[in-house]
Amino acid sequence: MTPNAASSAPSRRSFLASTAVATVAVAGGMPLLAACGGSDGGSRDGTTSGKDAKKILPAYVASNVVVPDIPAKNGSAVGFTGKLDIAGLKTSVPKKLGKGGQVTIMSPFWGSPPKADNAYYRGMNDLIGVDVRWQNQDGNTYEQKLGAVLASSEVPDVVVVPGWNMNGRIPTAIISKFADLGPYLSGDAVKEFPNLAAIPTDAWRRSIFGGKLLGLPQPAPAVTGIVPLYRRDIFEKEGYEVPRSADEFLALAKDITNARAKRWACLDMKWTAFQMFGVLSGSEKPLGWNLVDGKLINRVETEEFLEALEWSRKLFAAGVVHPDSQFGKNAPDPGPKFAKGEFLIYAQNISQWWGRTAEQATQNPEFEIWGMDVYGHDGGDPTLWAEQPAGIFAFVNKKASESVIRDVLAVANVTAAPYGTKEYMMTNYGVEGTHYTVKGGVPTKTDQGNNEVLNAYVMVASPAPTIAHPDFPEVARGQVEWQQRMGAFTKKSSFYGMQITEPSRYANLSSNFEQLEDDIVRGRKKISDMQQAVSDWKSKGGDKLRDWYRKILDENGSAAG
């Protein structure tokens, strides 16, 4: 990713649409501050310093309702590797906190929304004590709808905003349109909502916009969510060794590829290349800025960035990349061809580790997908960069009454319930017997569950990082242990955990960078074209934007310590 570009990490949206029992959230140390830069439109132009943020942040009270099988380590999620004990589910919300009011929520939705009065919505509303009315919007075109709604006077009680949609004037609108939740959640006030109190502090810090606590967060893992996934069963059958350097990867890819036999080594591996070469991550704003030897630089200015693009280009030039990758973002779903063995490696969201396993379990019992450890391009240890600790937020209308705000917090307190509780199962699976059944400790959704229990309530707030797959506990263990190993090589950039609203004049400064990246790796453009684009970016505002970010660091210090 590049400055100001919307995130397009592989299938970020597919993670939300996944029916996996997995909520991966933040862990790790707290940054020093949260920054909330303003815009040209008169919003607050400054930062929230560590001292000021401390007054705003909710108290952290870890949940002890359920004990995980694998504790968090190196910024990983916690893990559960056993079967689901439906009779032993705990209660994390002993009494309804909702007062029976009505709350409208606008949220992105992938798939076909269910009917408004369905059994899942009724069950959740009864559990919470709030009449939630959903205004589900197409997730693929959500940013346009979001912009229109925030520019109008008709804003729903709650609006969900993913980080990748915080472009243009949307961040400015967030600061001006939504309510300060500080009076209800700051300090010990959050203890009225125990599941919200158990959300890690980093995620709350990321929820400070314009100097106020505006967002209810979906915590995100500090460890990168993009994994080089591979067909471990075929590797073992063919005697392939998992590569440990960029050169080894290319050599293996050439060995695997046989175009006549319709087998290629991989899909586009650009995101893995960024990891191998230690390129600053940029999945959420602030994108790709870091202080290096006293100088503030952006990822697109580094040699590592160009080297990663050049290595990715070599894969395409060598003919080892599946032809579908030539289509870029419009490439078909890779699942079927991965299952057939047309390619053996691809970089995707960690959720697909479980998702591909589950979809192939009955029809292809020999199929085994696993995650490669990321290595340094030269064979040494990698340098990975922490992802921001929250990526999706729910905001409450500034005009909402206190009763509506409290009802929204009652909703969030249920949806943030930890794994192993009755509230978690209702939020993620619905009503037992109606939306899912449990056999052998494995919950399975019914047809009604697949139609109704989709991405609705889970968009309001989430628990601390958790990975659990009762159907494939070995995958859950593999995912958490992968995070822990990679977390040992993960660093925080200077702006980790900061919530920054850039001046709107920079909104489209580098909107063409990502397409240029893809054109270069596919051989349609040259590295020199990127160097020219970076030069143009600097002269058209990149250097001024650097000064703007430098001021944040000068006034408040670096979050990296």
C-alpha cells in the first residue's frame, strides 16, 4: 500500500464474510499516544498526546470468564484447540443492559441480507434487550453509500465504518457527525460493560478521533494477517522443501511449474515480497511512514520497496505465476484451482487457512493447506511490521439521546463477549437448533443459519484476539503458533496505534500507486516508472505531507519508542 491509498490486502473483505469461529484482535504493547490530525474543513488539527489520551481511554479489565488453551504471545491471538462444550458455555452478560429502545445500524454486508424480522435478529434483540433495526448496505460499494449518508442530515443511530473506507472527506465527517462515548466509557465508567472493558487498550486508543473517544472497535491482530498459504500435502508427496529465501522461492517455483500439465507454482506474491524485504506495512492509515535514523520516510521511497516489486516481477517473467493473476483484482476465486493443484502457493488472509480446509474436508480428504513462515529475502530473519490494532469501528450519531447511546453500548457489550460464552455463540451462530446444531463438539450451521447469521451484529464490536475452530483444532493451533513465531519478528512503526485524519488536500495524492505496483510486477511498466511516480508524488505534496507527519512526531514522540 501507498500513502492515502485504500487498503486492498488480499481479500480483506473475505475475512469478514468468513463463517470461521475466529476473531483475531490486537495484542502487544501500548503505543505512547494516539494522534488525531484534522482536515482543511475546520476540524481539530492536532494530536491527542499520551497524557490526554489516558484521560479518555477506558480502563482495561481482562476477562476471566473463559481460559484459552493457548495464551497470547508476541502479539498473537489466544487460541482454543478443543471441541465446543455446549453445556459448559459461560455467561458473560448476566442481565440485560438494554432498556428496550430501538436502534438503527447501517453496516456493510457481503452477500444477500436476510429478511428484517428473522429468528436470528429476534434472538439477538431479546438477549440484548434492544430492538436493533439493520440497514445493510452492499459491502462492495459501501464507501459511496457511506459518503452520501454522512453528507446528508439523515444519519442512522449507528454507522459502521471500515478503515479501508476512511478516504476523502469521510474522516472529517466522522469527527463532526458522531458522539463522544467518553462520558460512558472513559476510565472506570467502562466497567458497567465488562466485555467492553476487556477490549485491549490499543484498540480503544485507535478509536480516538479528533481528541474524543468516538469509535467502538473491532480489534485487529498486531501480527500481519497475510500468510503465504501452500498445499502441504502436495509438497510432501513431491518432496518439495519450504523455501527460506527469495532465491530459493524462485528456484522452487521453476521446479514446480509445468504449464503443459496446467500446474504453476503460485499466484501474485507481491504481499509476501513486501514481507520478505521488510517493506513497511500500509494496510490502514497512516500508510507506510516511519522514522529511520532521524528522517521520516515513506515506504515508496525505500530500496526495499523497489526490490520487492522487482522480485515479484521476476516471478511473472519466469512464467511461474498462474495465468489468472494477470487479471489482478478481477481474477476469479482461487479456491477451486488451488484445490485442483493448478497452483500450490498464494498469499491470502489467515482466515482462508481454515476456510479452504473446511470447504475441502469432505470432497478432497487428502487436501492440506498450511502457512509458510515468512523469511528474510536473504535467508535471515524477516522484519515484519505491526498492523494497526483496530480496523473497523461503529460510531453513534451525535444527535442520539443518552438512552440510545446506552442501548448501543448494551449491544456492543454482547457482541464483544469472549469465545466460550453463550453470548458469543448467539452472536456468531444464532439459536441452537434453529441456526446451528452441535455434534461431537462441533457446531454446524443449518441452512437457516447460513442465510440469517451473517455479518450483522459482529460488526458492532468484537472481543480480544481469539482463534477457535472446533471442527479443525489443528488449524487453530497452527494459526496461533504461526502468529507467535512471526510476532517475534514484528516491529511497531513510529505511528503504530495512532488514529490520524490527514488534511483532505492530500486525499488523492497517490491514488494511482497501487495500480502502478501491479503493472510493474506484471511487466507492463518498469521500475523506473515507479521512481518517476515517487518523484512526482514528492513534488505534488508528498514532501509537505512528510512535514505534516513530522510535526506529529516532534510534538508527541514516536509510538515505536
